[in-house]
Amino acid sequence: MEKVRIAIIGGSGLYQLLENPEHTFVDTPFGKTPRIEIGEIEGVKVAFLPRHAKPGSLEVGHHVPPTYINFRANIYGLRKLGVERILASSACGSLNPAMRPGDFVVIDQFIDMTKKRDYTFYDGETPIEVWPDKPPITSVVHVDVTNPYCPELRRILADTCEKLGIRYHDRGCYIATEGARFETPAEIRAYRMLGADVVGMTNVPECVLARELTMCYAALALVTNWAAGTQEKITHEEVVEIFNKNIENVRRVFREAIKAIPEERACECKDALAGAVA
């Protein structure tokens, strides 16, 4: 299959972005990926990976809870396809009164409160193939995440939201929790004190693993609800309802953003392993 340089990770509603799609699965040292669709958006070849789909299954849907998503297989599989840039979407709750349900947030920082996930490819044993023309890496790696989200892609997402007249925030701190339950009001009060703006369950370690493979990664978070403590009860139905109401705007942003991505990368992401290999 021809190499694909750009990928989208998100919910199944984003399938409609792709023209002339075909699907594939990728075997990795960490397991098989979910069904990956490869098609075109405005003449640009793009891969789409449904984050919550079952590995190796033709069925696509919200079947895998956040804790059990095989993030390593997903990201490694995209890299094997040739992907260098990833645009991700995710639903989130708001801790910041300025970030209202329906708003988009171009995340710039994260706080990790997850507990049971695999956070690195580099276990000191598994050969990790990052570049086709260089030997695999088998040593430990300590990657820098001062800027965990690609500044080039973040700027493109923010500029696109501005161009389309979509209400957005050009930065925000995402706090990642384990799930699958929603947070307690006490936790939300603590997270607000830590400086978090939005809360979700899927962005970490996804963004870190992308950085470990020198991939550019940017996330467009859609605020679907106020975080716990501001209303009586949070339901998954409520989250899905708000997300579905705004899914067309997510598609609009990604469609325009992909056209604006330059051929050559001028960001720091491509050099993420410089000085990081032990």
C-alpha cells in the first residue's frame, strides 16, 4: 500500500471525511490495530483510525473502554504506514468557565492522572523501528515533552477555527483520567487547583507515544459537558449528544486543516529523539 503521511484519530463519525476509502489492519510488536481506513481528503491521502474500535475487527464502534485501548499498537501501526502527522479529536468536560459545551480547545499541555496504561515503546528489549533507513532502537529513551503537542499543527488548527468562525480556545491544559467512570466533584476541584482546563480519558499516552516515534500530534478537544460538581449528573448520552451536534464542525476543521499542512515539517517533533536515547 502507498505510504500515507497524515492520519486522523477519533470517533467513527469522522469516517465520512474520506473519499474512496479502503481499509487495512497493521500487525505490530504490540498487537494488531483496529480497522484503519485510508482514503483522500481534497486530494490528500489520509488514514483514519477509530480509537475505540476492537483490534483486528471489521466492526467499528465504541467497543473498547479508555483503559484498554491499545495505544501502542495504534500509534506504531500508523507509523508503519508512513504517517508523520496526526490530528486527533476527543470529547472532554470543562473545568474552565470560559470553555463552554460546544467550544473547541486546541490543547497545548496535559496533566496525566492515568494509572494502568503502557506509556512507552522503549522497554529496553523490543526493537522499535522509527526510520526505514536506520537500525531499530532497543535502548531506553527519555523523550522531552516540553511542547507535547506539535506547535505547527496547533497553529493550523487554531487558524482554521478562526477562518471558519467556530468558537475555539487556542490553548488549554488537558487532564487525563483513567475512566471509564466520570470524575467526582472533589477530584474536579483538585484538578482545577492543578491548572487543568478540560478533562478527558484518551489523550494520554496517545500524544506521548506519537512523540516517541517523532510524529507530529495535535488534538482538537470538543467540550461536551461541564465537569462534575456543576450539575446533578453526567451521562454518556449527554456527551454523545453534544459531540454529535458538533461533529460536522470537527469534519470542517480537519478538512480545511489538512489542506493547510505543508509538505515539509518545520517543527521540533521530527527531532524528538535527538539526545533522548540512553
